[in-house]
Amino acid sequence: AQKVTQAQTEISVVEKEDVTLDCVYETRDTTYYLFWYKQPPSGELVFLIRRNSFDEQNEISGRYSWNFQKSTSSFNFTITASQVVDSAVYFCALSEAPPNNDMRFGAGTRLTVKP
Amino acid sequence: EPEVTQTPSHQVTQMGQEVILRCVPISNHLYFYWYRQILGQKVEFLVSFYNNEISEKSEIFDDQFSVERPDGSNFTLKIRSTKLEDSAMYFCASSKTGGNTDTQYFGPGTRLTVL
């Protein structure tokens, strides 16, 4: 069965610090997809990134970067030079190959960036 | 940019009443989903829908839940006889192709409060 673990329930940093949010997953499939979503205080879920299991290249998008390591079943997310607007709950999620097409979310990490 | 919309944003109902939550997925998307998030907890998959039928559902999606695409644009979630524990944020999502191979975009959510 697929499972996503976000061990950090809450992280608090001061603006401009770098912060890494951890995500560890379990799956028996060789084909799967990993996602990060941001849930700001307003409550919506904002898509950040999707990664498939065959692409282990790390990705950088502005201040955001993702480190996918199949060897450790991890898909960690780093925010560089954090800003107050980054304060949100961040969810890591996993979906497996068809026929299963649900997405399993981790418990989320609440990030607070203080000015 | 096209987005998923949901109405109402907040619904308050009495226990035992029926509620219908409405979603308008992104227009060229073919797969539709409902998720729920009990306050402070993780997002949980309820059901996926494709080609006018349920393609997968979770153990949460019992007989009191149903989904429908009554016309070409709306996608609804009906809860027949609400219980206190149904109080949650309900998110609709859609994807162009099967969720595993494509990104699911979420609506802003409907907060359901059952009294």
C-alpha cells in the first residue's frame, strides 16, 4: 500500500533562512508520481511540482528546489531565502500507476516564516 | 488561467440533512476527483470519476456518498444524510488525463459544517 510520511509537523524559521521539508514515501509500484502542494492560510491547495519515478533529476524553480532520491524513497523540498509569504502547510503526495488513480497525501508540514 | 471552481464556499447543515457540493472542473479535463480534509488533518481521497462512472473510491466513500456529472460542466458530490463527522473541507480536483500521469488541479474547497 502506498504511504507518505512527513515527519516534521511544524517548522518555524526567520525570513531569509533556508528550510527543507522532508517527505518519505512507500510504494510497491515501480511507476509512481510524487507531488508537492502548498496550502496557504486561505485554504486552497496550490500545485507546486510533479515528479515521476523515472526522473531522478533534481528540480529548481526560483527559490524552490526538490531533491528526489529513490535510494532513500525521499522527495524533499527546499525553500531558499524564505519569505513570510511562504508560510503555509505543505503536503507531499504520491500516486501510483493505473488502475489506482487516487492520490495519497502526507500529514503536511506547517511552515511559519517570521519576519 | 483556467481553474477549478467550487460552490458554495461554506455550507452549514443540520445532521441528517442532504447536501450537494458543486464543482466545475477545468473545461478540457476528463478526470474528476473529490477529496476531503478534516480540520487540521491531511487531505484524504474520496472518489475519482471518468467517463461518467466512478473509477475508484476509498473506504470513506460509503453508501451515503454519491457523485454525478449532471451536465457537461458540473461535477457534484452528494451526502445523503450528513453526520457530525462529515464536517470537513471538501476539495474537487480535475486532471486532463488519468491522475497518475497528470497533475490534479484543486478547487478552493467547500467548507461543510454539520451541526
